[in-house]
Amino acid sequence: MDSLYYQIALTLIPGVGSVIAKQLISYCGSLEAVFNSPKIKLEKIPGVGPIKAASIVKFKSSSEIIEKEIEFIAKKNITPVFFLDKNYPYRLKECDDGPVLLFQKGNFNLNSNRAIAIIGTRKATERGKIWCEKFVKEIATYQPTIYSGLAYGIDACAHAVAVKNSVPTIGVLGHGLDRIYPFQNLGIAKSMIAANESGLLSEFLSGTNADRENFPKRNRIVAGLVDAVVVVESGEKGGALITADIASSYNREIFSVPGRVDDTYSKGCNFLIKSQKAQLIENAEEFAFYMGWEQQEKGKTQQPKLLLDLTEDEQLIIDFLRKQKQANIEEIRLATKISSGKVAATLLNLEFASAVKSLPGNIFRII
């Protein structure tokens, strides 16, 4: 059996979610070993216990379901992305409950340098749509990837304007890739798949309906994939606020667009600001400033700063960042082979020396 067979099978074991699945692979040593380990070994794994261990041992995956899914993946040009793959999004890897398996439709990079989510109510007002359109057009200068949930309202607006302005945009779905919900957004979805560096993403197998319980799961993926979340409009309750809460738990930056106190779909945004859960922004320029996305003047090349008296570790990090321009702390650690604790301390020293700049998402760039 190939690895994809086991990857899909892992997602089908009853009672085993993303967190436990990762624990199983880590302790068993490989994906295949999970299905070949005895119950006595499995039940000793933290978070598993005898009940889940028995479920894993007794689990008999439906080869028909798995083979049908593999056939669908091949036929529809779907790219499966397992959490141990190099192209698995590093931002999502930081989240304990990030899915072990994703399905990608379209040619896009899940590890772009800049990634933001633009979210909001399904019942977007004309004011909200106008603000969203203006923001996407202006933020295009900084070349981010824009994520959203392909829902009615603000989500659809963000995707559509991004495609129109050649900004990479990815729709994260709460169902399988064999359907589009809502159906009215099929045209937008097709334009995203056809666009450069854009498309659709889901953790659900084909045949999975757009059930209510799937959307909070979808929201955690949106929150985990980005550096920052921008809430354009939201009522007092709703998916946008749920996504903002999840993003906050992932230490992502949260931004909110203010509105009048008596506007129904500004109440959620105003609450985020009032409770200091989000930074107030009025335009893309403010957002870029807070994110540290200062744009270099066109036609000018920034001269590398002359740094003296660097330690060996500092020099390794500086040399790596000069080649990569920017990288997250895990990439720096792997490239330089400096221990986790030491690389964090060294980066802090370099930041104090104004040699590197810290960005959201544990990303560092050279100044």
C-alpha cells in the first residue's frame, strides 16, 4: 500500500482526531507502524489510553472508500498535503490541532511569505463590500496571499477582488472538493482555480457535505494558515468572531474595522476593538504599518548592514537570512543547526542590535 492510502486511513479511525493522530505517528515511528502496533504499545501513548487503542487495533479501514478517494484525487488533479510533507504549511504546523491531511485544488504555495485572512459576515453591507474591495486593491502592493472561507458576503468579496487584482487567494472549504457551497459561488471558485497561485483547500474527503459542525473546523484552518486576520464586518455572534478567537489562541494578529455603534454588522468588530482583542484599522496602509510590511522604494537596492563582532551563531543566522530574505524560527533552526533555545536567544540579541526584525508568526527578516 502507498503512503496516501495510510494517510487517508488515519483520518477515518473513529475517535482519533488531528492531535492524537500526530501523537500516534510520533510514538510509533511511522505512519504504517500505527496500523501494525499492538494494543499494549498504543495504549501507553499519551492521550490514547486503552479505549482508543482498542479502537485503532480493531479498526478495519474501508478499502473501497479509500480507493475511491485516491481515484478522485487523481482524476480531479487534487494535491494531497500530509503534515510531514515539506510543502505542508509551516504556520499550520505550529497549531496542535492542525489537520494531518489537506487536499489542494489549484497550483498555489501554502508557505507564502505573507498570508492574511479577510473574513466577515455573510450578510455584508454595501459599506463593508466597498471597504473590503478597497483594502484588497491597496494591500496587493505587498503581495500577500489572501485566505477566506468562500462564504457569502465578505469572504466572496475578498476572493473575487483578489482574483481581479492578481492577488493570490485561497478558499478554505467546510466540505469535500467535489462540491461548492454555497453553489452561487461556483463562478468565483472556478476563477480562483484558474488564477495563478490561487485555489481551494479542504481537510474533508469528497462526498462530505457542508454540515454545520464542519465550519468551525474550517475556521481553525483559516486562522492557522495566516499571520493576521482582518474582520471587516460581523454581528455580535458568528463565524468571523469564532475565527478571530481561534486565531488569537494561535497568537495571530487580529485587526478589526470599526463601524457605527448602532450598525448591526459592526457590533462584532466594535466589540473586538473595545475588548482589546483586535487592533483598529481603517485602511491597508495602517495594516501594513502594524505588520511591518514597509515597502522598499522602487528601483533602489537596500545595502546590507555592516555588522561587526558577531558570534558564530549570529553570523550563521545573518548569512541564512541574507539568502532567504525572511524565514520562520523553525526554518532558521533547521538551516543553522542551532538548538531551539539558543536560536531564540540569538535572534533576540540580533533584534536588539537592529540587525533583524521580528514579524508576526515567529518570522524574522534581515534589516
